[in-house]
Amino acid sequence: VLISKPRDIPAFVKELGRYRFSAITGVNTLFNALLNNPDFARLDFSALKISLGGGMAVQQAVADKWQRTTGRLLVEAYGLTETSPAVTINPLDLPEFNHSIGLPVPSTEVSIRDDDNVEQPLGTRGELCVRGPQVTSGYWNRPDDTQRALTPDGFLRTGDIAVMDEQGFVRIVDRKKDMILVSGFNVYPNEVEDVIASHPGVLEVAAVGVPDERSGEAVKVFIVRRDPALTEQEIIAHCRENLTGYKVPHRVEFRTELPKTNVGKILRRALRDSSA
């Protein structure tokens, strides 16, 4: 079933109600929007076998609520246009949500590398690099972009910071370009967003870095309230309980909605530009 207007959530839910659907794919913001529609919980999930998230990090709060509502685990996968599009996927029989994008698909090599193209040990953060038969050999008539994107040994630099564990599961930390540098310390927006999304008064959240005279950059968060009475002080207190001090947002801005792409991914760049 192709949903032509996925942002029209009431119509989306109504259309789903016509089918005993067995699989659904989407991004975190879509799953969150469906869960916050009162009619969604009334659907028939008896045939549902696969719930697959990609495109952006699935937040723990969303994954937990999805499982409570549908009775099915929400698992993550990962891919890019340049990888046609699959790189990793989680086993569909996972016992619980694991914050991982899973294991490499067949015939696919994954390497975690630093800025000097040196492969990093297991458990160490670095840029996710990928090689396999589905990976592009370059960009058409763009030799400079091709040279930047591909390593000398044929791996594609994805631009995502990741870490791999001893079992081979890969976890995305965040987009390399979205990392916030606070007094020399790396802050990844996904971590801040995941903590804030766990607050019951929050509907949606995005974190970005903004210039700061003292620390170089500071964390600013944009929030769509679920609870109209939610205050900046509550958010800061919640973050202080769950984050290291330099990761706590210095600024909080409440909005009625967040800018998104056509598929529902939050546009952090637009939020950064609006704060410049």
C-alpha cells in the first residue's frame, strides 16, 4: 500500500484500517505521529510482522510506545542512495529494541575509520565506511566529489559517526556534520534528543549547535510540546538528571512544528540557520 500523503496522519490511519498489513517502514517522526493519533491504537495489528525504521535515529521512547501499542518490536536498518540502498539491518527476531542499525547485509563490508582513514578498534567511534557490490563507484561527471567520498581501497565514506560492538552490531552515533563542539567536547544531537524525547511533555525535539562566546558552541533544542504547560526549566532539569553537564542545552525554543523533509526527517540545518 503506497501512502501518497504520509503527513496527513488521520488519512494515513484511515487507509491502514482497510488492510491487515504485515509490514510497515518509516522514519521516527512518522511512527511518533501515528502513535499520537488516537485511532491508530484501534487498528488490527494481528498480521503485523515487520516494523522497520530508517532514515533517522529511532528514539527509545518511540520504540517503547510502538511495542506497547502494536505488540511488535520496532527495529532499525540503515542505507543510503549510494548503497542501492541497503547496508545493515537488525535480525527481525530481536528480543528488544537495541539502538543499533543491525548487522551488515550479505557481501557487504563495514569499517569504522578515523579522519586519517585508519580503521578503529571495536567499541571506538569513527566514520562508518562501506564497501560491497551495491555501493556506487562514483558520482556521474563529478570526479572531485567521487574522490572525497571514496577511500583509496574502495570504501564509501557515509558521513555518519558509528561504533561497532563485538557481535558486529553497528550503532549510529550521529551525522558527522551535525556534531556539536562544546569547549572541546563532542556532543551528538541524537543523544540529547533521545533524552528529551523521553519526557512525557515532549512531542518532538531537535538539537543543534549554535555559536557561543564562552564555549565555541552550545546546545540549543527546539521542542514541540505535548503538554502545553511544559517549561524550559523542566526540560533543563530533566536533562541535568540524564546528561553530562556540557551536553545539557543552554537554550530551549518551543515551536508549534519542526521543519521536515518530504519523508518526515527533521531538518536540523534549517533550525541552525534560523538561529544564526
